[in-house]
Amino acid sequence: MWVWKAGASLRLRGLQPAGVPGRRLLRSHAASQAGSNWARCWHCGDSGRGDGFFCPRCRALQPPDPTRDYFSLMDCNRSFKIDTTKLQNRYQQLQRLIHPDFFSQKSQTEKDFSEKHSTLVNDAYKTLLAPLSRGLYLVS
């Protein structure tokens, strides 16, 4: 039986959101590709490449990348056949990282970005989980 304590299950998996002491960045192939469209951090102006979600210097949440597709966001191969267990795990990882509940004490800008990221992750998950919507997304 799981007894959940704030952040305890996240620390065990090493998936805590960045910007909070003791929290590590999410690492994945898709996350490393996300930095390819990195502009400047809205908060500190750093131009370094981060994980696609957080500035590597100040750990401020960045706006979603509008050019990123659902497959790269969810770290899946761009094909009709995907591993739905991997998809579900990635969804849970991302929601633990960028869910608006984790940004209630942050700036309004980060709250807004968190809502946008969370909505994008929800849409990507729902689209890729269902075979019909996944197929339609692939051909669009």
C-alpha cells in the first residue's frame, strides 16, 4: 500500500520539478530535443539550452514550444504503434513536473506557463492514447 507524502514518491523516482531545492530535471531524448528551439529565458535572459521546460540557470518554467509535436513531447516514436504503458508513465512524469498545483507559490507568468504545459500534455496524452485520434494526428 502506498502512503503518499508531499514529494516523497517523486523523490524516490527522481522526477521532481526543477526550481525547488532537491528537485532534479526530467531527462529524456525528447526533452533534449526540446531545447532545439530555445530562445532566451523570460526570467533571467539566459540563452542556454535546458530540458525544454525549465531554464538551466534560474530554473524558471519556460513557455511551451509551439513547434513540438505530441510524439516528441510524450517521448514516443512517430508511428501508429506505440507502447501505451510508456505513454502513461511519461504522462505521469510530466504532470508531476509541470502540474499547476506545483506552481501555486510561483509568479503569475509561471502559473500561466504551467497551465499551458499541463493542457498540452493532457491533449497529447488523450490524442496518442486512442488509436483513432492517434492515426488522425499522424496523417494531419
